[in-house]
Amino acid sequence: MEKFGVVYHPLKDGALSIAHKIEAFLNSRGLSPWLCSAWDGEALRVNLLRMDCAITIGGDGTILRTAQAITPHSIPIIGVNLGEIGFLTEIAPNEIIEKLSIILDGGGWIDERAMLEARLIYNREEASLDFYILNDIVIARGEIARIINIEASIDGTPLTMYKADGVIVATATGSTGYSIAAGGPILHPKDSHYLLVPIMAHFSFSKILIIPSESVVELKIAPIHKAVLSIDGHISLPMGEGDTVEIKHSAVKTKFLRIKPGASFYSTLEQKLKR
């Protein structure tokens, strides 16, 4: 690896100074770093050819924004944690130079995470939008404080009409995010299954389903209802009557460049969830 994108959270105290510290270190090793705000997804996409590896400085949200911008390119991510929990980030700010030195000298390992693909199909116009999801995709009620009706099908077979605040579809990586707050189980990050989780179901089907990677989930907004579609917590789009989201397992994976052993997921799980 020679080319590094150093992606920082623009509003996190100390993020930019850490980015400059990493930049200076990489320059001292004869490498080619460049800096970019995590909120400037277009700059990330334009500069993909200048990046063999992305180093993110912030929290899990910074990683989610970065992953969204660089997918489907197989660019590994190194996460420096300035957040509170950090399920995706790994390296503390005070050890970044030490850990980067290990990685540059051939250490570390690649941690691959399953992703989802989603297609938003608009009912009233011949248009659709495609997305990759590392964490979760959420359909939720919008401005009006009322439940929404969502028709759910799996592999073309009707499942139920959710009457709820919304529905979460989460990857194994996203199972420790919004999904767990809605009562969902925790999947190991290596698991290729994904979750279908209703949010505050009201007199309707309320069970959480674990979906095999081969299956396709379809969620359709029922007549007269409006909703908001959220992708990995930072892309938000309105949905209306008859609009549909088709969700499936993706052949694309997000790659992380790790230092700590994979077994550390279980050893730190309780500590992270108790914060």
C-alpha cells in the first residue's frame, strides 16, 4: 500500500489534528496520503484511484459514510476511534502511529463484512435508486406521529402487513446498532444472515426474523401512508404510497484492516454494550 485517504469527522474535536499527524507520519515513510472530510462523499468517490487504503478518524458513523462512498471498490478501512462505543473502529488515537507502523511492516489481517444491496422503486414515476448497506436500512414514520403500514414479502411470498413505527433490515454488522435497540439479536460480524426487525409493532406481526443470505426481502408502503427511508443512518429519502424497497445480500463486502484478533468481538461485547 502506498496511497492513503485520511478521512476525518469535520466536527469531532481533535480529528483534523490527528489527520495531520497521520499525514506527516505517512509522508515520512515515503507514502502518499491525502485528507478529506467524511461528509464530502463526492470528493472520496472522485479520488478513489488515489487510495489503496482509507484511514478514518471519528466513530462508526465516519466509517459508514466512508464505506458508502468507496463501495463497491475493495479498499480496506482502518478505523481510529473518537466515538463512544466503536464497534467498527479499532485503534485509539494515542496508538495510531504504533499500529500503523505494524500494518506498514506487513502486520494485520483483513476482516470482511457482509453487505446488503437495496433498490428503491418509486410507484408514481419510472425511476429507482440503488444502495449498498453495511449497517442497516430503515423504513420509519416521517413527520406525522402515527404508525405506518408496510407490506412485507420474502422471496415473492407475502409475509405480513406491518403496522408499526417502522421496519429495520440489518446486517450482522448492524445487529449491534439500531436493531438491538428494537429488540433484535446480536449476530457475529462474520455471519452472512441478516435481520428483519419491526419497530414498535401495534396489533400486528411483531416477531424478529433471521433471513438467509439467499433470500430477498420486499417492503412496500401501503396506500395513503408516507415514510422515510434511511440508509446506514446518513442517507434519508422520502417514501410514499406504493413505493417499494427490494433488499438482498450483496456479493460486495466491506474490508477492514485489523490489528486485534477476531476473537476480541466477544471479549469486548459486554463492555461496549454497558456504556
